[in-house]
Amino acid sequence: MSSEKCPVIRKQCSVVGEQYSVIGNQWLVVGCLWLVLLALLPGPATAQSAGTNAVAEKSSSLVHTNLPGYAGSGSCRECHGNFYALWSTSFHGLAMQPYTAELAKTKLTAPTNEITAGKYRFRADLQAGSVIERNGTVEQRYPIVQAMGGKNVFYFLTPLERGMLQVLPVAYDVRRQEWFDTTASAMRHFGDRRDAALYWKDRPLTFNTSCFGCHVSQLSKNYDLAADSYHTTWAEPGINCETCHGPSLELSGDYHETRTTHTITSTQS
């Protein structure tokens, strides 16, 4: 190829490259516009509920663990069936339980109004399984993942950042069948001064530090001081058999070993 033709070819290639560059930029602009439009479109009505259920399932699946030596309440059922049946439906056994649609349907009633606490307004959405917090025009939902209590009051938990499980700002009075302000109900009354209600995200209302002793079994707090975070786990929600009677894995193993090695083969002498 002659040296005279090379500059011409290079010039033609440069023009073509510039044309493709312009076309590529045009498609990039079109793609960005589509992304903006998709972001502005409203999602399906079930998106919030599906997201809440996913968070609840994730929270429930991550917190359960078995400590060494513990077999769980299910291991007691074979020998102590009657006691297990009484315990599993008692307030001890149900001191904490995952929030479900069935629990909402059978144990709770829908709120008739919002609860105002300072500049915030709160309302439980039982169908979506969440609590709505409103501050002016800003609205935020917090999924209900666990329910505590049930004899007189139900308190509810939601996951926050850094592994914290927080008591939600609305609770349910079982006897009156009505919702009330969680933090206002915890205010102390002094003769010479008035106590102020806490904001519901303050640390005294964090489950990992304040509530666990009476509501779950074999809990490990797993607090990371450097990160100010928790990876709290427990064996079972509620107060299980081994909380009072101690670890049963060895006892359960001995029982099954005895049954295996001492089998009655005949009743005739």
C-alpha cells in the first residue's frame, strides 16, 4: 500500500469511529432515560408485603443456634409427651414467637387510629406485617419479625442496623384489645418532676441488651465492641425445658442408648 493512501484511510477510519462514538452516546442516553422511568414507576401492590416477609424469614432463620450439650425441647417429647403438650402452648413456651399472619388473625385486632408520639405518628399494618412511622410527609415501614409476651401485652420486634433487634413503638393490650404507645407506657412518675418518653430506637429498647432474659432460651449476645454491633443467636424462642432443667443432650443420648442395648426380646421365662 502506498504511503499516499495511508493518510486518507486513517482519516476515513477516524470519521467512522466518530460516527460510532456518537451513536454509542445516543444509546447510552436512551438507556439512562429508561432507567429513570422504571425507577419512577410504582411497584406492584404486593411488593411491600413480600419484602416484609423476606426480612421476617431471614431474621428468624439467622437467630437460631444450638449450644453444646443442648438438644432442644423436641428431644423431651418422647418421654414427657404430656408435659411437652402443656408447655408448648403455655405463656412460657410462647414467651416469644415469630410474627405470622395466623398470630395476627387469632390474637390481634386491627388498630382504629394512629398513635401520636411527639412529631411521629405510628400505626400497625397487620396485613403487611409491619409498623408504619410517619413524620410529616415522610413514611417508613418496619417489618414485624417477632412477638413477645401475650398474656397481658404483646410487644413486637424489628431488625435495625448492626444486628440490633428493636422493640417497636406500638404494643397491643390483650385484655383491652387495643394498641398503645410502647415508650409512653414505660415512663416513670415522680412527685417533683415529669419523666420524658424515649424515642423508640434508643438503646434501652434494644432487645439484645434488655429483653432477652425472659423471652428466649440459650442466648448468646455476641456483641462486638469495636463495631458496636450484635450477632445475637438463641436456641429457641420462649423459655424451653433446658432453661430450667439444664442441657439434655447427654441424657437424651443415654436414654436412646439404653433402649438400643436393653431391648426386651421375649416375655416368656
